[in-house]
Amino acid sequence: MLESIVLFAVIAAFLLYRLLSVLGQRTGEERQQPNPLERAPDAARPDPGPVPGKILSFPTPSQRAQPRPVDEPRSLAEGIEELGQFDPNFEEVSFLGGARAAYEMIVKAYAEGDTGALRPLLSDDVFRDFNGAIQQRGGPEPVALTRIAAADLADVRMDGPIALVTVRFVAEQIDGGDVIDLWTFRRDVRSKDPNWLLSQTRAGAV
């Protein structure tokens, strides 16, 4: 009898160990996606490839605080140089790779109404606009974009401790036309948080 009790105890302990080892493999972070614009100084970000074909209809942004105007016009190179003084890890190729990935993620999440995926990528004002538009339309929305044809820096500047980088996206539509978007990403260079947030969207000139 004593040997049977010991045997059952050993089996129960083994099963408990296997159960805990399996449960321990789930951390609660599996569904979270990293911000593609998180600073990564050691490696350039790969080109994420084409955008899935869907129809995009972004909300009209509310009035938001704009960067302070500069006294004199400055070139893009001067803006990049100024940003580099505050953030030595900023690198154009890596940033644009992350910006393309962020564009894809935001377009897809907005079309699907996935506010959980949008929240960590957008500033408070932009998220409020996007969330309001998602609630008003009442369901997923198709998008007619087929792929990102180009993504280039349009403006780089510092507004106090806030770095503002504007990217000009050219996205091809199914009907053969192009959509031009100017998206401004921001980051407080004093913060230890390396993530950039989308802080403004507007239509660009063809």
C-alpha cells in the first residue's frame, strides 16, 4: 500500500511539473506587436513589401498643435543634422523602413477597426480621430491601396525637445491612381521610450 501511494505521488508530481512547464511558455505578450518605428541603431529595417489591396478612407484630422515655425527656411539635410545632435542613433534608411511598416500596420488596423493595434502607434489626438471615424462607420472598410510605391523624408525638425519627422508616402491604388500622404511622426528625445508615434496625417501634392 505504501509503495502504491509513493508511486501515485511521483506520477502526480511529474504531471504537475509538465503542466506548469507548458503554462510557463505563455507570457501574455503573444498578441502584442512591436512598434516598427522603435529605434534600432544596430541594423537597418528591411523593406516590409507591398500593402494588401484595400480601400483607405482616413478621418479628417482635428486641429492639432503645429510645430513652431522656423525663422529661416532650412534644408532637409540641416533638419537631419539638427536631429542628430539630440538623437545620434537616428538613421534615415532604418527610419524609413520602420515608417513603411508602420504605414502598412496602421492602414490595415484602421480598415479592420482594430483599435487595439492602433493605440500604441498613434498620438492621443490622432487615435481620437481614428477611433471616432471607426465608431461612426460601424464596421470594417475595404481599402483600394495595392502597395507603397515610395516613402521619402519630406521634413525633419526639432520643436523644443520634440523631434518631428514627416514622411511622404506614395501608395498605388487598384484603379492605377496614386495616393499621396504626408505623415508626421514624433518622439520626445528626452524620453527613454524609443518609439515614434504618428502625430499628424494630411494629403500631399501629387
